[in-house]
Amino acid sequence: MIIQKSTNPRISTFDPQNFTFGTTFIDHMVICEYENGKWGDLRLIPYGPIGFTPAMMGVNYGQACFEGMKAYKDNDGQVFLFRPEKNFERINKSAKRLAIPEISREMFMDGLKALVDIDRDWIPQGEGMSLYIRPVLFATEEALKARIANKFMFAIVATPANSYYTAPVSVKISDHYSRAANGGVGAAKAAGNYAASFYPTKLAIEEGYDQIIWTDDCTHQYFEESGTMNVFVRINDTIYTPKTSEKILDGVTRDSFIKLAERRGIEVVVGDIKVADVIDAQRIGTLKEVWGVGTAVVTSIFAGLGYGAEHLDLPRLSDEESFAALLKNDLVNIQTNKAEDPFGWRVLVEENVYSL
């Protein structure tokens, strides 16, 4: 790896108590370019713009995918990644589906660890705090030709993260728009998946909701995902979540929640969730919770569901009563080294390994 440290670091201006997630970026980034059939040298360089033209194929034809993951700082200042192998596997799964050259494990892991090690001072410490990391792959060839590109870039950027979606949100069950279709790219973290979700979400917001629960494209009778999150439903004391498929993203947080619930002896049913069954459960009082999970938000508990012209309120449970809150606490305690890690999910980022 080639390391070029910033000569004008901005860390001294960073206030961990006053920053904006997603628009505050750390001092460095990682890039690697693909050309002539192979990946070049992995480089860690100062964060900043990279020159491209509007004819870049990634912009015109959508060959772009990414990952979302976090680094956490414990009370002693140690830094940990969480299940990075899962993100490595998934970015290559996305790349394969989008005809992007796959990256090596060394590129991914070395890039992550170097960036997090060198910019560890950017990781805020405290409840709900972390460093959100965005590995991304995209076509960079300058050509207006509808074909697989010949040039690509792998990059990693990062932004400090604090808690958001802290209050319960209301979600609209979609009866027209769908996130993904059979044979499509729903199981990939394709950039275009997110662009296509913005307009339906805008319509839901105009109706007074915060997000959408996506339903299947054929019948709109089954839950699939919620916004950019995997979705969970609790009826009585059983948790239900849709099975992953070529339409549903295999979320790392989703998988972690399932394993944590099973470890606690909570019954988890992975399979189809009928919209009608959820509505019926709400009406007879057996629907206890509906929530979404994802890397950025961890857990978003829903206060109400929109179904057609109806608005259906959900129970307001205390943290002691809520499975969502219980499992979130279990997960965060593992991520932040406050609890044992029986699964081996935590990966220590050793200090000063990549320093010059």
C-alpha cells in the first residue's frame, strides 16, 4: 500500500459534539484504480475531489455499488470494526451482479484498517457514536457506450456518525411502488436502487410519513424491506423477518439481530410476512412491534403504519418490554466492547500499524 498523509489535517477543527453526519469527512481516503484488466496499487491519500467528466460511464450507465459499515471506539480508546468479512463478501456479490471487477480481500481489509488506524482520532467516543465507512466501486471510463466499462475505481471514504432516527417513526406500506423485482438487483447494494427509492419516499413524506415499507412487486401482499433497512415484525413473542432473496439485501445488522435473538431463546421465523396478517394482528392487539435495522441507524422503531387511507398506531413499549430495544442494546454492547463477543464479530484495529 502507498500511504500519502495529509500535510494539512483538519482533525484539530473537528468537534465531536457538534458535527453533521454524512457531510463531515475524515482527513484521508483510500483509492485503487482498475485498468488494462487488473487492479493497480492501493493508495491512502488526503481526502478531496477526484477529477472526472460527465461522460464517466458510472454516471451514465450506473455501474456503481457500495457498502456501509462502522468502526467503534471503546472506553479505553481501542478501535474495532464489526463483521468486516460480511461487507467484503457482499461488495463482491454486488460487483459480480453489476459486471464490475471483484476486489481482493487484501485490498478491502488493508484499506479499511489503514484508513481507520491513521484517522482513528476522528472516531467520536460515546453512546451512539461511531465512524461510518463507505467502500464504493464505480466505473470511471470516459465513454458514452452502453457496455461494461474498462476502467473502475475502488474507494473508501468515512464520516463521523452520531445517533439519528432516535424517535419512533411512521411508515407507509407501499401498494404501488416496489424496491426490487425478481431477476433484478435488489440483493446488490447498487447505487441505482437508492435513487429509485427517493421519489416514492417523497410521496410518503408528503402524506405525513417518514419512510416506506416496501412490498413485493407482483402482488404487494408481502413485506420486503423498509426504506433502506431490513424489516422485523413481532407478533406476541415471536419475531418475523422476510427471507433474503434476489430482491432483498442480506443485511449484516439483520443477520446479527437474528443470531442475537436466537441466543436469547426468542423464536425467530424467517419467511414470508403477509401485509394482511400484520394488519389483522394490529387490530386484535397481538402486533407488538415493527422495526427496521441497518448499519447507519442500527434500529428504527415504528410508531405507526399507513395502510391505504388508514393510519394504524403501534404499541409504545418501554425499553424493558421491547425486543427491538433489547437486541439493539445487545448488538451495540458487542460493537463497543462493553460485552463479551461470543460470535467473534469484533475485529480490533491495531494502533500505528500503518503510520509512517
